[in-house]
Amino acid sequence: MIDERWLLILVQVPSQPSRHRVAVWRELRRIGAVPLSPGTWVLPVHPAFDDGLARAEELVAKGGGSWTLVDAAPRNQGADTFRSAYEAARLEEWSEFMADCGKFEQEIAKEISREKFTFAELEEEEQSLERLRRWFRELKSRDVLRLPQAGKAADHLARCVTALEHYASMVYEVTLPQ
């Protein structure tokens, strides 16, 4: 369990040009911050977020906005509100990731059923698996609550690896006969 201290991120960026505001939002979402209301985001206190917070602060400055970090240790149900919002965002990400793993496995099964055993297809599927691996690392880096869904997602990813290894062996067997 993590320390139940939270960061409130108070951000104000002029609405025009919108690229600055959007860049800040993207960076905050990328590191895992969750919006509570317009201009107010929450994030658990954890060193994993320090670099991303620094990047977001730079983006706010470039956009001519204001940036305030507030250490928050809620005394009442606020901690539950923060935790619930953060947890819900992570659960949604893990769910989406696992759905994409399922699509990857279906794609491999489809290629096998079509007997599409080409190096070009194998390379495409290898790239898809690498994308899933990068995504998993990103999600894992911001899952400081250590949710059980991370383990389930790791299992899904392992099945994807196994499916690709099986497909690769078939491609090599068909295209490079002994």
C-alpha cells in the first residue's frame, strides 16, 4: 500500500492558443494524473511522477499559465475520493490493455486459420506485440497502487508472447522447410 498522501495539481493555462493547454493535459494524463475538476488534478505522492510533473510544469510556463502543487493529506473521505478516482482511471487502462491483448490473440489465430505464414505478417505482429509491451510498461509505471489487474494484464501479455512464438515457429516451418 502506498503512503496516503496526494498531490493536488492546480493548473491554469490560457485557452488560446489551445495547443498549450492540450499539451499540459496530455502530459498530466500520460503520467497518470486524474482530473477532479477543471484545472484541478490529483496524483499520489510518489517519486515515479517527479519527471512528468516537471515536464508538465515547463509546458504550463511555456503556455503562460500558472502551476501550483499542493501536498494533500485528506482528513475525511477525501482520501477515498482521491483513491477511488485514481484507481478507476488505472482500472480503465488495465481493462483496455487486456482487451487489446485479446484482439492480438484473435489476430494471430486468424492468420493461422488463413494459413498466412509470411515474414511480412510476422514482422507486423512483432511490432504489435512490441507496442503492447511498451504500453504495459507505461501502465505499470503509473500503477503505484499495485492493483491486482496488473498481474492479470501480465498474464494476458504472456499469452500474447506465447501466441506469437507459436505463429513465428509456423512461419519459419512453412517458409524455410528443412
